[in-house]
Amino acid sequence: MADGFADHVRDFLAADKFAVRSYRWRPKGNQEWLHARIRLLVPSGKLSTRCQLALTAHRFRKPRKYSFSMLYCGECVLRLDVDPQRTHTNPATLEVVRCTHWQEWPGAIAEPDDRSLGYLDWFREFLRRANIKYKWRLVPPPEHVVQLEFPYGRDDKSRG
């Protein structure tokens, strides 16, 4: 990418950003994942308005896997992967990162973060690091509930 874009990304990461509205969790593709998108507004007139925050969460995995990604002009410029299923290998050092990690544009360098936080605390950390003001209630992804079915009704006396 051109150096001009790198300058825009650097300015974008440093700029204050505001969420335009609250978000709503929706099933994604194969129903194992949930996702939500939040459009972001940058008050600075020289920066593109094509920016958003993308949230994903695995519905069944324990511990839950979460991802927070900030997109600018179609590029992921800041990401937080919480409890990732796969390891990440930093290309320059060959360091293997197995825990929660941050990634900031332009490289694919994973910065480990071994803190043990809940979803809402991770979300707050992401908003703080990304300079995003969010005025609505933070909503964690819904827990998957398995409905157990019993062969007999509650009043069935034939259960022995």
C-alpha cells in the first residue's frame, strides 16, 4: 500500500471515533458464529468515513472465542482475538502466540495479552485502545442454550 495510505491509517488510529448506533448480534453463516457491525464516525474531515467495528463470537466453544476488528477503507487496522483456537506465528521473529493477542496495521505482528478478562472488559479495552466513544449499553453475545428434551411429560406417572 502507498505511504499516503499508511499516513491516513496512522491518523485514523490516533483520531477520536464515535459509534453511530448500538449493535445487534446476528447469526453468521453456519450458525456457529454470531456477528455484529457498528459504523464509526470520525469527526476529522480529512479522514474517510468508511470505517466500522466488526464483532464476532463463537457460540459453542469453551472458553468462548471473541474477535474485535476495526476496519478502515476495507483494511483491518486493529484487531483483538480473545482465546483464539489457533496459534499465531509472528513472521519476523517466529514467536508463537497462543493466548489472546492484539494486531495493529500494517503488520501481522501479534502482541500477546495474557490477562483473564470477561467479554465486557475486553470490549472496553478495545474501545479505549481504538479511541472509540460508545454511548450505548455493551451487550455480550448471547450464550447458546441447549434445550434438553425428556421422554415423559411433567405429569406423566408412567416413569416408574
